[in-house]
Amino acid sequence: RKAKMQQLIIEAASVTEGEVKQAFLDATETVAVNMINVGFARFAQPAPRPSEDELIAYHVQHRDKYQLEERAVLNIVMVKKEPTEEDWEIMHSRSLALYDSIMAGTDFAELAKTYSDDPASARNGGDLGWFVRGRMVPEFDSLAFAMQEGEVSKPLRTSFGWHILKHQGYKEEMETQPGETEEKKVKKAHVSHILLKVKPSQETLDIQYTKIEQFKQIAENRGFQAASEETGLEIETTDPFLRDRPVPHIGMNPEANEFAFESDSGAISNIMETSAAYFVVQVARQIPAGPGEFNEVMARVRQDLILQMVADICRDTASAIYAQLEKGVKFQKAAEMFGEKVASPSPFTRTGYVPGLGRDPKAIGAAFSLTETGQISRPVDHQSGTVIFSLIERTTPDLTDYNEKRDSILTVVLSAKQQQLYGRWFNRLVETSSIENNVERQHRQAESSY
């Protein structure tokens, strides 16, 4: 039945003699032109910098252009799973015990393989290789370039945890550093380390969970704001976000995202968690699909306005050149007056590619509208600028070739038309059809038959 329907639709397509002849001309008729192409590239670097007032005005004028899917906004209160100073002290004691073992003669590399929380270096006995100044965090970097060869440091605290360093030596090499063009002599250090990361203990996690639990209880009784004031936990309000996308301040979290879209406005969630925090959310508002607010689409508005501003500059420049041409100024001279050049691309067809224009039908159509040698077109906007043509030559194909190639051209044109017709029918079918997912029902039926 499907194949028969497809055949009926395809058979409905027809092609006129005029369409076949036009396809022949599109593929074989050529023009040779001189052109002044005022392109975006010249005026886009540096790009114009629209003011905020200009951006807002552009957004108001083109508001319907910036459609967004439904969005949601959440209020979030979060308690991060961070170690306390007591947790840091506990891990410091462990690092001191390792240091004492090293000083007593235990092999540094073996301890690194067993205890270091830096997997990349641990497998190599803690070896970090050679590095120059500035490659490590400041505290680590300073110590690495202050130690003596063979020295082992006492535990060093950085944002990563506690480190024990063993210095393997120094060397100097000629290198070109990032951002520079010439080689110079640089000093390098070779260091191994053992890293003990500091994580919150279970007792710390329990205390942190109790905090978020207290917040939730108060919020359910007296509201989110009152709970924030009483517990001292700050409320973060997200920017609007889309369904099945990352939640600001939280990241990709299906549970929080689903709650935002499936719960009523004002609803308060159960306690949720990630590897980094416990949190509770409240649905602040849900925004139906429609035009995006300025702050949601500002980046797109800026990009579009800059593009329009560049296009306007191109158009104004081309118009000024055309005004000189109307006064009788030569083509080359008029271009040079405004910092432009004359290009002479290879002869092209209506469907051909033109450097600087691509296959832009409006621009190429303007070139083919010229009929007399030396005739000049008015400025024509295209996808990346504004162009003016001057006709050199127009070559019309011999119709004898058309008679020889007519049948093959007819086949190609008819096939393309059939594909277009079927595509339009299929898209229309999808738009007007209701789709039901019966997978779950089939599963239930299959289970009930056992």
C-alpha cells in the first residue's frame, strides 16, 4: 500500500517544455563580468560594537524572531559537600605519617603508587616530569623551585590537598614559551609528589545534610525566604533554562529538571544531591514557549545586530560607489575611491559558483539580467555583502545542443520534481498526523500472555 501511494504521488509530477529549456540554459548559458564586491570581511574586523540601547531596540523590533521552547526558573538552596578544617587536619596527620616513613627510609615511589590520589603520576611513582615556573599552582610552584636536589618536603597544603614533594633535580634548556616567538634559556624542575586529597568525612556530611534538612522543614511550613533567613542559607535564582538541559548552578540533573517542569509554581522539592552538594529547589516560575526575553537571547541579538550593521556599511559603501559610476567615473577608479578592488571571476552559469558570492541566486540573477557589454547593475545584496556588476560578455548556448540533450535533461528535471513533490507530501503527512507510542502496551500484552 505504501509503495502504491508513493507511485501515485510520483506520477502526478509533470514537466513543461519551458522548464526543460530553462534547465538547459541554467546549466550552459554563461556571463563574464567585472565586479566590485563589498564583502563583510572588510568591515567585520574589528566588528562594530552596538550599545545596550541599540541591542534592546533591535530585540523589541525583531522580538518574534527569537522564539524559545518552554523554560523554567528555580530557586535553589545548596549546601556544598566541603571538608571542614578538622577534615584537613586529619589528612594532614596522615600526610605527616607518610613523611615520617619516607624520612625513615621507605621508598618514595612505592608510597606514591600506594597512597597518592593523583592517578596520572601515581602509576609512575609520583613523577610529574620536567616543568618550568608558572605551570603549577603558586604554592606548589614556589616550593618546587626553592628545594634542593634530592630533598623531600614536609606536607604542603594547596587547593588540591596535601602534597609531599621529592625533588629530582634541575636543568636549563632553550625553548620557545607560549605567547613568545624567540627561544630563550629556561630553568626546569623535575619533581615527584604524593597527593592526599581532603574529602568531607561522614560526620561532616551528616552535619551538612542536617542543615539542608532543617531548611526544607522550615521552607515547607513558612516558605523558602523565611527558611533562608532563619538558617542563613542563601537562595540562588537560576536564569530560565530548557527542558532536558543543564540546570544553572547544578548542571545536568534529570531529577531537578523534571521537577522544574512537572511541578506547580511554588512547589518545593525533596532533598536532592550531586557528588558536590545537597540541595532543595523551588519552582519560581514556568515560561511557556514563545519569544525569549532580552537577557535570554542577548548573545543572538548581538550577533544579528552586528551582522546587520556590517551589512548596512557594505550597502552604504556600494551605494556610494554606484553614485560615482552614475556620474561617469570609470569602474576601476570608483572602486579605488572607496578602498575596494575590481574582480574578474571566470565566466559562470546561473547555477555555478562565484568566488566571494558562492551560489547566491539573487546576486547571480543580477549578473544575468545584464544584456549589453559595459552595462552596470545596481548594488545587489547577497549572503555576505553587496556587489556591483559590469558585463563583459554573455554567451548563449547553441540550441542544437539543446535538441540533442533534451531527453536526458527532461529525465533529470522530472526526477528532481518528483522528489520535491514526494517530500512536500511526506512533510505534510507528518505535520497533520497524530503519533501514538504503543511500545509499552505491547510489552504489557506480551507479559500477560505468559
